Amino acid sequence: MIELINVNKSYNDTNKAVDNINLRIENGEIFGFLGPNGAGKTTTIKMITGILHSDSGSIKINDIDVKENPLKAKKQFGFVPDSPDMFLKLKGIEYLNFMADIYEVSKEDRKIKIEELSKKFDLESALGDQIQSYSHGMRQKIILMGALIHNPSVWILDEPMTGLDPKSSYILKEMMREHADRGNVVFFSTHVLEVAEKLCDRVAIINKGKVLFCGTLEEIRNHFKENESLERIFLDLTENE
């Protein structure tokens, strides 16, 4: 579960990057976070993950307050940022072991998880290479593997499909569905509205720091225009705003 109550964030005195957001993402659902560039998606995700502090309001992950108990809260989730360009000097296997050490994953459990994920994402032969030699898609895969190595109940993914080849993208979408169906949370941002339309149980549309709509796709169509695509509704909402 992820809960945001009256969350605000400003970078200057004139504009709020995030304006009084209220969201509750329940266990067992894939939740899509949609909005144009600069809408406040990544700022919101950085506050959920504790990278940024909100100016006001509260954020809880599995009922643990992110500000009051940051380390315990961070153990609840796996996070994939919007850029995979990090720890480039490390070899793939070194990065995965580093992440496993942070989350106190046993040697036996990490071995099983690394074998499982590297086979899924076809990275077995590249784990001995430095991450800086990887393509963008391969870097995205290794960051995904590092985020999931401790079997977190909450997945927080910022544009996770970017750079992935069609097969890996399909596999990740299957993993997201399976994870949610086991009673867990998948919270992800995306610009690919077709993905959100096919995959999400609920979506929130954000623009200029404000949540314009939150609900199921059926609810959004009933509220706005029946028989319209999510893309058309999204464009109408954000342009009118």
C-alpha cells in the first residue's frame, strides 16, 4: 500500500511542483501515473522513495511513514529511476551483489534471484562486463534486477519500459501483473498510454502538480467521454488544464 495525504512540494515561490496530492494505491493493483513532461510525476516519485522531502503532508508505504522511519520504509520497495546510468564502473554481478548487500539478502537467496532474473532478461552472459559497456536497454534491465533482488512487496517504477526491447518489455509487463495478482503493489509512471490502458487497474492523471483524475479506465470514460481512447481523454484533460 502507498498513501499520500495532502502532499506539497515547491522549488520556488511562484509554482508548486506538486500541489496538495492525495493518492492511495491498494495492495493487488497496478497503478499508472500519467502526465506530460514537467507535470510533477518524477517529483512525486522522488518524495515517495525518500529522495526528496515534501514541504507538507504525509507519505506512507505499507503504513510506514517515509519521513519518520525512512530506512524501514525504503526496505518495503524496489525503485527503478527514470535514468539507468549509474554505477557504470561496476560489473553487472558486482552491482547486483551490492544491492543484495544493502537489502541483507542471503547468499543463497541472491544466487537464486540473480539466476532467475538474468535468465528472464537474457543478461546471463553480460553479468561479468562493466555496466558502462552495456546498451541503454541492458542498463535498464540490470537496474530492474537490482530493484527486485530483495523481493519487495511494492514496486515503484519511473518509465520502466524505456529502452527495453519488445521481448523484455513483454516479460516485465507479465511480471508486473503477476506481482500485483499476488496481492502486491506496482506503481509506475509512463508516457506510453497504450501500455497504461492495457495494464493498469487504476490510473491518475497529473498536470502542473495537480491530480486531475484518479480512477479506473471505466470510471474515466464514464466521467468524460465514452468510447474515447485514454490517449484522447488524456490530451483533452491536460490541454484544457
